[in-house]
Amino acid sequence: MERKSLGELFSFDITPYASPVRYPSGTVIFPEWQKATQLLYLEEGKARCTMSHENGAVTILDFVEGPCFLGEMELLGVQKVTSGVTARTDCAGWMIRLEECREEMLNDPVFLRQLCIFSNEKAIRVTSTAACNQMYPLKNRLATFLLQSQRQGLYCEPHTQTAAYLGVSYRHLLSVLSDFVKGGLLRKTPAGYAILRPEGLEALRIKDPFQL
């Protein structure tokens, strides 16, 4: 999605319905299972989207980076309650109060065009991830995931969630992480895994076929 100011995304004046927001890294932006009343236009920063299950397990749905929308599925009525969204880095953007301008937004061709672009880019990214999980060895998928999910050179995602996201067993994940440590790519620390050689992970990273 092309970086634009908030006003460029709409044909009408959205500012009376929007408030600037900032979220430090680690802050919950949207708690799960809440009625959706707001749409976030994330201008800067990275966030993590998750879904909890009845058995207590948590699934990573996606990693997003501004500029992007968060809460668009709820706006369109496709999803009735929110997924969990947490800031992975310091984030900044605009929170739009849907109850005050929902109909105007849903009838605004300028906004709907931007939403279509974003939604299609998201669909391509999710499809590409699913295809790569079937076609590439875990070392390549894990290297890609580490570069995507790291925060200031540190990987600290829960192993159970990473294993589920990559579609592998917990044991297989730990085995490849151990190989990366032995190979000098990572160092295990109390806070997680420090990335020692990002260029080594970059060499293993799966290149996005849609960005070639």
C-alpha cells in the first residue's frame, strides 16, 4: 500500500472523526473478542495479529507494517469481533471512530479503492506464506520468519506459536534453531535469540515471488 496522508485516503474530510494515536512497542492495540468500533490507519510501525482458541492456544495470523489498515474486516462486517493486535515496534497512526462515519466511508470511492489495494496485497502475502510453507525446507522458512518477526535484532516469539505459524512440530523448530546457533547465526539469551549474522539469514530467506 502506497504511503499517503490520512486526508488523501478519503474524498471527504475525515479529520473530525479521527484522532492521532501512538503505541509503544508491546502495547495491545486491539484486544481480542471486542465489538469493533474503530478503524486504525497505521502510518508507521509494525504489529502482530493473533487469535486465541478455546484450548488456550494462540495462533499468529499475520505480521503487518505501516502504512496499512487494521480493523477493515470488522468495518466491512466480514468479522464481527476483533482479532488481537499488538505493537511489535513503536507505532503511530490515526484511529477512526466508525460509529460516526461508517456509511460515508463505505460509500466513498477513494477510500474503497485504497481498501481494495490493501486487501489484495494482504491476500497475496498470506497466499505466498501458505505456498512457501509447503514448498521450502524449514531452515528457509524459519530464516524468513526470524527476519520478519525480530525486534531490534532479537527473536522472542513463543516457540509454540512460531511452530504453529510455520506448520511444523515444536521439536523440529527447536532442532533448526539449534542448528542456527551452532552455525553462528543466532545466540541464545535469557530474552530470546539474538541475531548475530543477519546477512546469513538473508541468504536463506525466501524471496517474495511477487516482488521480483
